[in-house]
Amino acid sequence: MKQIALDIGLAPGPSLANFLAGQNQLVVSHLSLWVSNQVRSPVPTYLWGETGCGKTHLLQGVRAALAEQGGMGSVGWMDADQLEPTAFNDDWQVVLLDDVHLYSAIQQHAAFNWFVHATAASDGQQRWVLASGAMPPSDLPVREDLRTRLAWGHVFQLQVLSELERRSVLRQQADARGLFLSDEVMDFLLHRFSRDLASLIHWLDQLDRYALQTKRAITVPLLRQMMEQL
């Protein structure tokens, strides 16, 4: 059988609007107020929680909201994949630090430098720092001066969505792609794969692409066939 290349298809990007808050409504409201320019407090914010709770989605959602306002170039972004972070840029309005628990010594040094420059800028304009990690600031395996700064401002714990909420997100994501997912397919996705929502959305993207390439309806047999080819 000819193997079909599986690329991630078109999908709506992460935003604050398409984040299903569940028990995390307070966090979403906090971030939404800031990006809407209603509350532009320079006090830093730190989000923590286990894999799949939506930390990266929210940081990317803030970045997308600022881009819509024409401020994409004024955002400093760092995650664990950036092995050689850039120097702090005075044009930045916001510093976004994702998955700080994975930072190397070099990345920790850069994050601390960014944090200091953002909160004590020479031009007198303090920048907002929004960071995320898998654990509370006090438990982070990072240098002490960075850990204390991440704990300085607002700290929110994100809760993983329940199965009912994950089902709602998958339905929402499928509708956005024009896909029909039967209850049987939905059950298969939810029970066979990680409860990590990002992983589920990844599989939905793969399934969308595979169904288009094979010109077949989305069914459990089609999903099984796709998995065999990976």
C-alpha cells in the first residue's frame, strides 16, 4: 500500500476566544482585560499546570491578540526550542516566556535578563511579563533569581479540562474545519489517545488531512488505517 504523507492541515490558530476556559475562566478574564487595553498593569503573570491544561495556547492567544492590534513586532517570545535567545529589545511591549521549567542555563540567563529589562526599563516604561511552567514558581528547577521574579506577581494554576469539556473542544475544532465526527469517532479519540488537548487537536489535524487525501468519510476504520501508516 502506498503510504500517504500526513501534513498538518489548515486549522484555526490559538486565540483567547477559542480557548475553552472551563474552570480557568478567571485566568482568561485576566489576560483578556490586559490585551483589550482595559487593564495594562505591568505586574507580571505566571501560569502553571500539568501538560494539556492550555498554557501555551493562552500565551499564543495573547500574542495573536496583540498581532491583531498591530503589535506583533513588539512581543518578545521565548520557549525551550530557542537554543540561542536574542537580546532584549526596547521595542517590545510584552515578554512571553513559555515552559520555563524546560529552560537550559543559557535560556534561564536570557529569561532573567529579559525580565529585569522589562520590569525596570531605562525609558521608564515597564513591560508586562507573562510566563508559564509545569509547576508553581517555588518548585521550578531554574536559577533562584529567576524563580523569585516569576513568583512576584499574579500566579494562576490552570486546571485540565474534564472529558466532557475536551469533547466540547474537539466538537468545536471539528466544526471549525467543516468536519463531522460521529460519537463513535469522538469516543475513539478521547479513549485511545492522551487527555492532553494539544495531542488530541494534533490527531484531529492529521485525520482531517488523511480524510481529504483518501477522499473518505471520517470513521473509526479510517482512523485505524491512518494510525497503521504512521
